[in-house]
Amino acid sequence: MNRDPMTGRRGFLKLMGAGLASAVAAARGEAAPRQNGDEDGGSHPPTRPSSGGTYVGELAAPPLERVRAGLIGLGARGSGHVGLLLKLDGVEIKALCDNHEPTARRQEEICREAGHDGVKVYAGGDYDYRNLLEQEDLDIVVISTPWHWHAPMAIETMMAGKHAFVEVPMALTVDDLWRVVDTAEKTRRHCMMMENVCYGREELMVLNMCRHGLFGDLLHGEGAYIHDLREQMKDIARGTGSWRTDHQATRNGNLYPTHGLGPIAQYMGIDRTEDRFDTLVSMGSPALGRQEFAQKNFPASHLRNRTRYICGDLNTSLIETEKGRTIMVQYDTTSPRPYTRHNLIQGTHGTFGGFPDRIHIEGRTEPHHWEEGEALEAYHKEFEHPLWKHVGEVAKKAGGHGGMDFVMLWRMVSCLRAGEPLDQNVYEGASWSVVSPLSEKSVAKGAKPVRFPDFTRGRWKTTRPLGIAGE
């Protein structure tokens, strides 16, 4: 890959002095300095001065004959990405990094068994990923680490001349989201938040239906992440719960909004010509379930019982868009309740609702009734998304949340090899992720409204809508 003047080791050090230190400080748990621009108040969407870079809403990087990949973070999520990338044509895994060496070595062995020899392993502590980034022969880096590492690692990846693909959320603070956006503009590198739910079969079909106008003018959406994860509290030294539980004790808001929100944002064309998020109001229920679980499952002197959990068991956040559309986003990883993402979109001519899937289209559906079960197959036949038609059967066999992970990775690699824009740009990742810090602020202010930053600095108005691949 050709390297820009601001990438490589010299550029890395120059940009480090220009702002990365703050993001790295955040990863260490240190306070980062506030930047100009408040995310609420004022008659216009809060923004910041130009980054001095170039708008990358429709960035198309030079095509790659082969995609040379490095992966940082090889736990449950990262190891899944390794397994799926090994199934894709045109991908070569070159480097692996994890601060737990046995985990890294296990994935190295899996790569070797799949014919990917000579994979370099970096397992020398929390910051050994920087040595991985100095490799000249990587095109992309997939980041699947705890949340607080996402922003600094994505920033450093782009500054090292690689495209960054980061797990959700993209960052935890408004300031760090601006830093990610500014770095993408300065380096002209992709930074895509890997929101896999946007590639689910139902979500892709509904996107296609929205594009064909089946629901009429869109009015309202609902998304959620309701997933009972209390058992993760038993992860103490390692595992997702070993760090995710800490967020329940230090933050009160909608901590994980993008799974439910991402598809709704794509249906509505958020940050792509049609609309943008404008205002958010957030409120949380009492925080009771985690403490009760700890009392039932751990000794009185255990760390889990010495911790005070402050995040409301159920958070409900309401978004109003610039066009006046409304979106409800809920978060609950504590209550004994079956999993749901809601995935509801309502328009002037009909509604789709998920969990369970059901649809009502005026003129096609009997009044005051839902079409459910086998009746939905007619819609799949008519509106199945081209991506699912093309690789859906392979995806289901490959696995990864019902195939959506495979479709996402397949699509990422296809776009990179063809030199085409990605389906999710850095601004969308920032807009979807910023719901978390904004919700924390709204909850702290007694459910007062807060304004969304416009990460595009007004350029969403001329960014082409997300197309339907294959049409």
C-alpha cells in the first residue's frame, strides 16, 4: 500500500503530539482534556472546526488484490473474526495480537492449520499492538478489544497507514469520537465500526423494503439491546464480564445502543442525504438487578458485593431527528427477559416489527392484523436483499450470529478489493456510538434533552444514500 506523508512512523509520531495522547490517556483510565464544543444547547447542531483533512463520507481507497489483515484482541469476538476471515477468498492473516499469550498462540495454530503460515504474534502486554501496527505489510486491522481501547487503537491504526475496523461502540466519549473522525479525515483511511446486525437477513430485507417505498414515508423506529448478561458477572479475571461489569458500576445510561439503532439509522438514511439525529432524551429505571444477583451468587465479602451498580436496569432513550422522526432505543442487560432488538420501523403505509417478525402493509395486509410466520416468506421472495441472495446460504453454514458476521466480513473484503466505499462510514459509527455519552449526560440532568454533534459538519446533506448492493 502507498503510504501518505502523515502515515508511517514519522507521521505517527507527529500526529501523536497533535492529540493522540489524549485518547491513549483515556485508555489508561486517565482524564482527557475537554475540547471546544458542547454537545447540548444552542440553536444549531454542535460541531467543531474543520479537522484540516478531507471529508471521507464516500471514501473509496485504492483496490487491493489481497487484503492483508492484522487482528488485535482475540477473545470470544476476535477469535470468531479469525475463523470467518480464514474462510474468505483474497484475505491473508499476517499478524495477531492479544495481551494473553496462550490465547494468541491458539489463534496462530488455527491460522497455521488453515494454511496461513508465518503469522506474527504480538503478546508482550497491553501496548504490544503498537509493534503490530509498525508492520508495513498490513492493509487492515480488526480491533476486538474492551470498549475503552477502541478509540486509541483505531486512531493509531489509521495513523500507521492501515484501515481500521473496530468493534462496537467506536468510542465512549464525545471527544474521542471527534478524534476518530478527525484522524480518518487527515489520513484518508477507512474507519468502520463493525455493526454486524446491519447484515442480518431480516434487517437487510427491511432495508430493501424501505428503499422500495413499501412503508411509505418513515415516521418512527425502535431498536434495543435487551439481553440478560448477569452470568457474565462470574467472569472475574478474564472474559467479557471481567471488564463489562465495571461499566455497570461507573456509568448510568444507554451503554450499548448500536445493535438496535444501526439498522434503524440505515432505514432512515441518517447522515446520508435524508436526515440526521438531532436531539436525545434519556432516562433509566432504578439499578437493582445486579446488586440482587451479586447477593445471591457471591460471598458477602466478594468484589461483586463490594461494588455499587449505578446503571439503571432498563434505559430508554428517545431520539428526534432533524425531520421530526422519532426513535426509541432501549438497553437492558440485567433483567430476566428474553432477548430482543425490537427492530421496528413504521411509516405512512405500513410497519415491520421484529422479535417476533411481523408486518402490516396497507392494501396488502388484512386491516388490524399482522402477517407472521409463513406469510412472511412471500416478502422474503420479493424483497430478499441481494447480499443475502448471494452469500446467505454460505453465511448460515459459516456461522457467526446466524450468518450476519460472515456477510459483514465478506462485504468488507469485497469493497476493499474492488476499491468501493464501505457500507458504513466513520461518521455513521460516530453518530450511532455517541448515543451512549449523550444518554449519560441526559440521565444525569434528569432526562433533559441534549443535542447531537454533527460529525459530518453539514456534509451529510450531499452524501449519497446507502445503495442496495447488486442493483
